[in-house]
Amino acid sequence: MEKQIIAVMGASSDVSKYWYKIFKDIKDYGLNTYCVNPKIPQDKQNRIYNNLADLPEKPDTMIIVLRPELADNAVKQAVESGVKTIWFQPGAYSKAAEQEALKAGLRVHNACFMLAAGIW
């Protein structure tokens, strides 16, 4: 897999949740990864950014690990930030958010990024 910058949208301060396994495994794989959640300022080990615009680098890919009803805002941020690809992790898919992303010309996947990338 080519080097890319990835944003995991849906971070939380609870490292026992699914988002953290995704984030940690992507980092361990060697990819540049950032966590995003406007409600969590940071956790003990990793900075959690309020939104994509706050990241120090523009992400190529955004992985959505949110409830589907929150995905629309995540896609709006992705479009504004120049993200090229969105992955809806299982359980995060929103048809409306997908349509918005496709309308903006983004590549959209409704599948597990980790499996598709060969990380898991």
C-alpha cells in the first residue's frame, strides 16, 4: 500500500472501542494516521483533533467509525478538506452521506478498510 495520510473520524477517549483498534493498527502498519472527534480534545497517548481542517496535513483517506446519522457531517468535512477516498466501516454507512460524497467526486467504500488494505 502506498504511503498515505489517513483520518479516523469517530475517535473517543475510550481505547477499548473499535475506533482505537483501527487507529492503532493503522499506525503500527506504518501509515500516517490522525484521530478526529469534535467532542474529545485528546486522549493520553494520541492527539484527537476537532475536525479535518485542524489536521497538520491534508488526509487522502477518511475512515468513518461513527453512527450513520453522524456521517453526513463527516462527509461535508471530507469534501471541504480535499479528502479523496472515504471508507464507511461496518455499521457507519449512510446512504445520504454516500450520495453526497459521490456527488463531490470522492471514491466511496462501504467495507472494512482494514481488511481491504490487508492490515487485518
